[in-house]
Amino acid sequence: MKQGIVVFALCTALLGGCATQDKAATPTTTATPASAQAAWQQRQTEFARMTSWRLQGRVGMQFRDQSAAFTLSWLQQGKDQYEMNIKNPLTGSVMAYLQGTSSDVTLQANGKTYRDANAERLLQSQMGVSLPLEGMKYWVRGIPSPDSAVEQVKLDAQGRPEMLQQAGWHVEYTGWQGNGWNALPEKINLSRAVENTKVKVIAKEWQTRY
């Protein structure tokens, strides 16, 4: 972790005391009822129509021998434009601000500004953290990314994913904000064994626009 970037350092210190998709993908699925399969396809089609969404919640991370916890406000506009506020879980103050498009990403933290053409590379170089933002903008909504093949997906009776494997990441859904096929996730666990990375997302509030 580079000196001068305090987001994950602060979160680590606090952890001990606090806590548009363009098209529907066609993954290989485990055996599920035909109705669940139909709902799964409908879910992907419907969520592809989202023009923007906002997720506000909490994130906990384990990356090799480091841990971090923070609150997150993520505003996604279309497929490529987004803003993220990473906040202190105790005080609510903004510790880092990430803003990006498909070709330009800006990270502001600790009074400094960093830029790159790729958000994942920027986070890796400045924070030493591997966070799959390109996939997460789909996974946090309970749908696969159209940009890579789906290795496996397991559906529940409503056609929502219980487990999704894609791009080397294992994604589990353990809670939903609603009971229907179009419910948005409330609790999401992501893991990548090769880097010993675990990410837990708890969604407190969703706002969507079509």
C-alpha cells in the first residue's frame, strides 16, 4: 500500500471497533425449474433497461493479510459513468472519491488526485487492492456481466441467483430486498481464491431509474 493513501489504512484501524447491462447473458446453469429459468432471463432483460441506479451500503474486505470496512455510496449512470464516495463508518466523512467513465478515472484521497484510464488498475496501483468494479456493476444487482463467459450459476425458485461464478470470482447472494424475481440484492459475498480476496456488500438502500 502506498504512503499517502489512507482509505484502507483508516478502515483497517476502524474495523476492530466498528463494523446497464447491454444484453441478457446465457450462462450454463444447474438444474432448475423452467419457471425459474424464464424468470432469470426476464430479470436480465428487465435490468438491462436501467438507465441509472444508486447503491448505498456497507462494505467489508479481506485482502491477503489486510482488512478494511467502509460505507459506500455508488451512483451508476448508464454502463460507463459512475461516482463512488467511500466514507468513514464512524464519522461519515468522505475518505475517498472515485469518478470515472469508460476511458478516464479520477481518485481523490488524502488531499491528492490520481488518474488512470482503468478503475481497477488505479485501485490496484494506489491502494494495493484488487476490486472487480467492471463485474461488480452487474453483480451487485444480481445479474451477470455481458463482458465475459459465466462459468456457473445456481438459481433459487424465483429465478434469482444464489451463486454466480464469472471472471474468476465467486459471488453468493444471501439476502434480497423483496420476494420477487426482480428483487435487488441485500447481502452479497464475493471471493477470489487466487488472491485470497473476500468482499462483503450489505445494501442498505437502492434507487433505480428506467
